Amino acid sequence: MELDFDKMGGLVPAIIQDAETGKVLMLAYMNTIAWEKTLETGKAWFYSRSRDKQWMKGEESGNVQIVKEVFVDCDDDTVLLKVEQVGKAACHKGYTSCFFRKIDGDVKIIEEKVFDPEKVYKK
Amino acid sequence: MELDFDKMGGLVPAIIQDAETGKVLMLAYMNTIAWEKTLETGKAWFYSRSRDKQWMKGEESGNVQIVKEVFVDCDDDTVLLKVEQVGKAACHKGYTSCFFRKIDGDVKIIEEKVFDPEKVYKK
């Protein structure tokens, strides 16, 4: 399966969905290395644009994502991973999902925090 | 709510999820105009990179997406829309979801076609 990494300068977006609840947890980007490592290891790897390197989701927090199913879209330029989210939280701000805010007139936080980022991530 | 359009040269990715089934239907991109039109009209608008213009999803096929809920991610650079998918198919290839292929050893089509694209789209 060859993905189209050219359309976005070497990256494809990866949507991460909780395999059990169906909740969309996050979106991140993969370069070819992160994509290959994800398929090889069965854990989600991404490419960080700000740090310019691939990383395994959860390598610092312990909240790794165990890949259950992998889907590719019609244009070969986006992937969807259904995962088991270890620690029940994907967001570096401590929430289950990165989409913990809803636009409803104004912007409302609609989830409870699962962990305290200050205690999980090194300063 | 100000989104961060700068990180990707004027675009943010938008994940589209079926509000009723929880199925992830597609990923597309929004520029500021598409984002504003989505919020104003309650229907999903996107920006086409290949055609360099915004468009309303379903404007040709009739398969519009009626927006039920809008979420923003922790970095303000991705949105998640829960929608009612008119016509029960989001993919221009005739499937419910653009993620109609699963990687399982090789690549397998795991959905039935809902419509015939040749009958729906102009040549």
C-alpha cells in the first residue's frame, strides 16, 4: 500500500479513533518512517512538525495507542487508525480527546480532565 | 473562535464524522471562507486544493452534510464536525465513507457501494 506523501510535502494526516467507543481522539501527521513504524510495531507513530522528528505516541506519557485497524482513504492521502488508547487519554492537555471543546455559541469545554499534564510531562 | 490557519498555509483539516453512527466519513480542508460558510450555513464547506476554490460538500451530488456539532482541537488547528450525511454516502467514489479500504495483510474493500459515481457526477 503506497500512500501519497507528496501532496503535503512528505506527510499524511492520520485520524485516530477509539476502537471501542468510536470517539475521535486526535489528528496527527505521519511521514514515511512513522507510517512504516506504525505498521511494523502495531503502535501509533507520528511526525512532529515542531520538533522535526518522528515519535511514538505515549513515549513520554505512557499513553500509547495500540493499533487495532488501519484504513486508507479514496485518494491514498489520509489514514484512519482505530486504536486502543492506553490511559484513556490521547490529548497532551489531559483530556480523552483533543476535541474537548465544542463551538456552541461560544467555545465550551465538554470533557473532564483524565490526567494532570504538569505531573505527566517533564518541564 | 480563531483557528490557526497559518500552520498549513491557510488551511485546517476537518474530520467529518457521522453524528448518528460515529463512522468517520472523510477528511477535507477548510480555508477561512469555507470555515465561515460552514458556521453560517450549517452545511459543510471545504477548500479544494486541486481546483483552488471553496465548495459546498454535495453541491453536485446532492450529498450535503448538515452540521450537527462542531469541535476544535487543543492546538486550534484541526476541526471535527459531526454531521447528518444526506444520501448516506460521503465519498466521491460512491461509498459511505472515504475510508472504505482496510489494510489487513493486503488492502481490502470493506464497504458496499451506495451510488454509482458515473451516474452522479458530470463527465
